[in-house]
Amino acid sequence: MSNTFMDENSPNDGGLLATQAPGDNAPAISVSELSSALRRTVEGAFDHVRVRGEISGFKRHGSGHCYFTLKDDSACLDAVIWRGNAAALRFAPEDGVEVVATGKLTTYPARSRYQIVVERLELAGQGALMALLDKRRRQLAAEGLFDAAPKRPLPFAPRVIGVVTSPTGAVIRDILHRLEDRFPCHVVLWPVPVQGEGAAARIAAAVAGFNALGPGGPMPRPDLIIVARGGGSIEDLWAFNEEEVVRAVAGSRIPTISAVGHETDTSLCDFAADMRAPTPTAAAELAVPVRRDLLASVRELGLRSERCARRTLDRAAEQLQASVRHWPDRESLLAPQRQRLDELSDRLPRALRGRLDRARGELGHAAGALRPGLLVAAHVRARERLEALWRVAGLVHPNRPLEKGYARVEDRDGHILISAEAARGARLLRLVFHDGAVDAATGGGAAPPPRRPPPVGTKVEQPKLL
């Protein structure tokens, strides 16, 4: 039988409570303390690393920060680019692109994860750059940005040409010199950086800015836009492969010429433009004709027009002379008409005398029926008939019965009422007698006030008996 002695200070909890034994050198710490210690350890050991991997799940947050994952065949690493560094990227990251990320490792305590804070992001070699370029080309081509159907013809002789390029390079000097030699015109330069940080955004904004100009403004709206830069490596020309530049050039309402690099250099901007020029100098040659050649052509056309007009006149004169030879003599043409005129002039006096004799006969025949006695008798009969009709009209005149004591009933508008029903409907009546009229009312109501007598000197018209 064994005896067990318990310390009177030892809790009897069955091992449920955490205790610290004498000599224990591992005191309990909080999760935050451990996370902070891990963060200091990771950041101290990996404060500057360069990691190569493929971008996956790239997302640009509304705050401007970028989040994605770097992965290879067997592992993955979370990555974040803060807004300041994201704005300085020289290319637009996309999923599937192999890159080299430079930055430092840190931890994200809220998720117990570690991640790399990227300070610089680069493409992992020429192959990755070409793969990104090919992927972007296929994507934009599928959207129809490189189709030939929407491309517009260039204006024959533009009055104003807009140039998007660097103001300090040799490109603008070459373009201006070539334009001056061929066809002097007004050139508007929109200065932009053609490589480096922010170049793509500035180039796209310049193309959009030219399109936003209205007619009649302080800056003339160009008839043609040239987007140009000198030669260089694919990295130097990368700004003209960015999606925002390609979309701005493809969406331009003003015809565009892309002259990026030398003859062997090709950018996505070349496919989106209405015309591709192998060099900036060639872009100036495509933009305008040769003024001397135009003047020579105009002179040649003028000479040809003059020769054609002279030959036309000569042929017309020959045809006129040939036609004149076949015309009959003037005397032969006019002789029958002259003879006819003589015949008519001889017949005219005889015809006039005959017509006068017939008129005199007709007048004598009519004068027999116009004796004065007949006219007087007809006049008397017409007068007697008129007087008889006048007497009958007097007998049927509506005012004739008024002289016998009758009255005519009218409404206040002068319409004659011929029935009691009409009189009751009118209510206000006017009784016309032979010597005047009075107002009356129906329905047993009070009669309207009598009319005021007319002013002294006013003549009152009475119905007249005809």
C-alpha cells in the first residue's frame, strides 16, 4: 500500500487548468505576440528577395493595390503591390505571364499567411515578353480591333496634322522636315514620353485629346494623326503594345498613321492604326502628296484641257463649214414666202371691201326693226306691268296688317314668333305696332323695365309700308 501526499497549495483540478511548474522557461504568450515575432523573423531574414513565377488570379482593387499569386509547378506565394508601386509598373500584369518579383517577405497575421510585398515587377526574360505580346495580340484581334473593314482612307491633302511623339527626339524633326519638303501644312505637336513609366497613359490621352477637339476652337482639330517614335528594343517600344494605347488608336475618329520604330519593328499600335508606316519619315510621306508633283500635274492637265478645247473648236468649225456648203441659197429659201406675201397683199383690200359691204347690209336689216314707235309701246307696257307688281307687293307687305290693329311678335333678337310655344320659350318679347314697338315678358313674371326714351334729337326708325 502506497501513500500519496498532496501539496496543500496544489489545486485539485484534474489537469484542466494551465499551470507553470517551477523552473519552466516557456511562459505562455498571446497570438498577437507570436504573430509579431514571426513577422519580425520573416522580414529580417527575407528583407530583399527576387522570386520568379507565373502570375495567377491578378486583381487590381479599387484602392489601387494589386493582389495576385506567384506559382510554379509545386508551390505558390501570395503577393501584393501597393498603390504607389502599382502605378509605376511598366506593363499591365496578366494571368499566365511569367515574371520576376522583387520585394520583401512579410506575414499577414489575420490569415496566418505569409506573402511578398512587391516593389518591382519585371517580365522573366524575352520569352515571357513575347508570350505576353502574343497573348495580347490574339485577345485584341478577337475583339476586332485589327480588322481591315473599319479602317478609313487617309485624307488626300490634310490641312492640319496632329503628331503624338516626344518633343525632344529626332522623330519630330524628321517629320517636320519631310512635310516641309513635300507639302507644307499646319502641324500640331502633342508632346508625350514614348517609353518608361506612364508613357502608355500619356500616349492614349494624347490620341483621345486630339479627337476631343472641336471645330473653331483655339487649337485646330487635325485631319490626320501620326503616332510615332524612333527605333529600339521591344522593351523600349512596349508602351505602344499596351492595351490602352491600342484601344485609343483603334477608336480614333480621326484617321491615324502608326510609325513606331524602324522597318523591322512591329507593335500592336501598327495593327490598330488605319495605316502603318515603316518609319516616321515614311509616315510624313504617306500623309501628304508632293506639292511640286501636284503643280506639275495641274499644269499638264491645263495644257491637255487647252489642247482638247482647241481640237474641239477646230472640229466644230470644220463641221459648220461642211454644213454651210449644203445649205440652200438665201434667195431660194425666201422667194416662195415673198411671192405668197405679194399675193396676200393683193387680196387684202378686196377682202376688206367685201366685209364692209356685208356689215352695211346687216345694219340696214336690223335698223328696220328699231322704229321709235315700237320702242315707246314696249316701254309703256313694261311700266304698267311694273306698277301692277308694285301694288301687289304693297298688299302683301308684313306691315300692312299693323294698320288694322294687329301686332307682330318678335324676340329681343328680332326673330318673328308665330306660335305661343315659341313666345313662352323666348320669355322676353317685343310687340311691334304700326306706330312703334313695346317690350313684354311671358310666364306671369314682372315685365322688364321700359326702354329709356332715346335722347332728344335722335331719329327713331319706324317700319315703313312699301
